[in-house]
Amino acid sequence: MTAGDRPGRLTVGIVGAGRVGAVLGAAMARVGHHVVGASGVSEASQTRIEALLPGVPRLEVEELVAAADLVFLTVPDDALAGLAAGLASVGAWRQGQIVVHTSGKNGLDALEAAAAQGVIPMAIHPAMTFTGTSLDLDRMVGATFAVTAPGPFLPIAQAMVVEMGGDPIVLDDASRPLYHAALVHGANHVVTLVTQASALLAAAGIEEPGRVLSPLVHASVEGALADAPGAVTTLTGPVVRGDAGTVAAHVAALATRHEALVAYRAMARATADLALAGGRIGPPEYAAVIAALGEA
């Protein structure tokens, strides 16, 4: 029996062949589902369709929805509800069709207009970054996917993730914004911090900032992940030592670098709060550090 002959195979449509959509389409095709079409207007989207979904036609959205049993809506978060509603207004959805969005923030309410026409709504968010290349197919193996679906259909959503190689975790609809905020804060903002730190090192005359930061950043992140969710024992640096004089010197050095100073103050304040709550510093040291930060 070939993959295409396996029972339970679906026709799949990808609305929005960005980095995520094209890869998920390729993952579904790899396990025998039939991708009938993908939509994408940018040159990058068209290139991804050709590379990851060879032979799959580029279709208009309504035509694609009409041809698919399972539709992935992999569009920007803020466009999702409007797209689902727009397709509902022209009667594009049909009873029993499965519609999946991959937004981390949005829940099933973003698909409310489609659900009103009898579709089965699902929210499946992969907790990983995508390059939009075939490399992502292997990186998906073992990756966590946050799954939200109506109770009777939750096993279908979980099975879909397992088929693609992922590890599904069930997430309540109301918890999705907090979940997504945590991922953004823990991943995207690390990039921002490293970028700012690299720029500061370059300004200090360091020719290879990445080489200097690499062992520190890797050790810090690995230690924090090993001790999560507490991670108080892995905190290091002047704030945890209660070294207010060093903190004050840092603030002075950053005085002309507004964005870095704002970020430093915010993160140092949060670090001080963690250190105080975890017993790493006492109230007097905490008060001295906060005063050194120069915040009201």
C-alpha cells in the first residue's frame, strides 16, 4: 500500500503559502494527504509552493476552499477573522469541512463565521520558528503544537499533529493569548536583547560581539530552561549580588542609548523582583538596586 492509498487521506488546501503554510502542506503531503492547491501572491510564496509543494497548483482562495476537505488558514493573525468571515459571506464553506488556523494568539472565535456554516474549527500552533524550507520538516519532529478544538474533534486535531511529527498539547481557548505572549517574550525578545547587547559591545570596540556573547547566552538560556519555571538559582550578575554601584554605572553608560536603557531598566527591575522573591537578595539590597536604576 502506498501513502496515497492509505485510508483516511484528505484533500488539503493551503490559504497563505508563507513559511508556515507551505511547510505544513508539505508535511501533510509527506504522510499521504493530497494537497489540491495553495494560494500566495508574493514572489516568495510562489517560490515556496514550487519548492515544497511541487506540482501543486496555485489557486484563488474560493476555488481552493471548494476543493479541499481540510483548509489551513496560515495568514497573519489580524487578517484571520476577516478572511473566515469573508469566505462565509460568499458561501464558500461547507458542512463537515475542517478548517485549521495556525495563530498562537487566536482561538476558535476567529473561525466563528465559518463554524456557523457547519465547518469544524481547529487552532493548531507550532511552537517553533520556520525558515520556509524543507529543513523545517525535520525540525518539526518532536516540536510542540498547541491544539484547541471542540471536544468531540480534539482527537482529530491531535492525530493531525502526530502525523506531521509533532507533539500535541491541549490548550484552552481562553489561554491562547497568554500562551502566545509567553512564547514571544521568551523567544522574540531574546533576539532583541542579544541584538542590543551585540550593538553595545561593538560600540565598546569589540570586533566579534557574537563570539563574546555566545557562551554567556547559551549557558544562561540552558540553565534557565533546566530550572523552569522558577529558574531563580540560575540568576547571576550585579542585580542578584545587590551590587547597586555596578547597576548605577551601567545606567550612566547607557544614558545616550535610549532603547537599550529602557530595556535594561525593565529587565533589571524584573530580575530584582525575581531575586527578592527567591531569597537571593534582601529588601535593603533590592531597594538599593531599584534606586540605582533611577526609576520612579
